[in-house]
Amino acid sequence: MREVFRPAAEAIRRVEVLRAPADPVRPETVQRLAVTGEKSRNAIGGDLDVHQTTLSHHYRVLREAGVTRTTVKGRSRLVRLRRDDLDALFPGLLDSVLNGARRTPPAA
């Protein structure tokens, strides 16, 4: 397995973490990861009505903002939240994003 580039914990910036869920697909993705833990990218967003290349863009934005971590295992890309890092850097921020996602209808 190998890790896909992501910022080091000390390089994560609050403004980027807050900007990441700006598109309705991304908070839904974060919400799903919070519930399911680590999942393949197809399992997370397979039922969203979004083209695969658009989903790849959303995963990249979340990863580069420091919200998620992606591991490559064979042909699969497994994604999980960086909850420990985010909670240590910005206590309560991820929970606020998740609470906002619960109040927002899923992306169509």
C-alpha cells in the first residue's frame, strides 16, 4: 500500500479545511466517511449523481485540504477522514462540518 500526497498535519490550514466542503458533494462525502470509516472511493460516492471525474476532483480537494487521507491498495483507493489530526489542530471544527452536512439535503 502507498499513501497519496497529503499535507503534513502541521501544514493543514483552517481556511482550507473550511473551504473544502463548499460544494454540496463534499460535505456529503465527509458525512459518509464519518459514518463508515475507511472506504473505497467508489463505495463512498458510487450512488451520487456525479460523474466519476468530478468525484475524483472532490476527493482531491478534500485530500489536499487535509480533511482526508487516501491509500492506494492494488487498484483501489481507500479514503478516510483525518479526524485525529483535525481534532488536535482545530477542536470541534470537523464536528461542525458534520453537523452542517446533516442539515443539508444530499447532493442530487
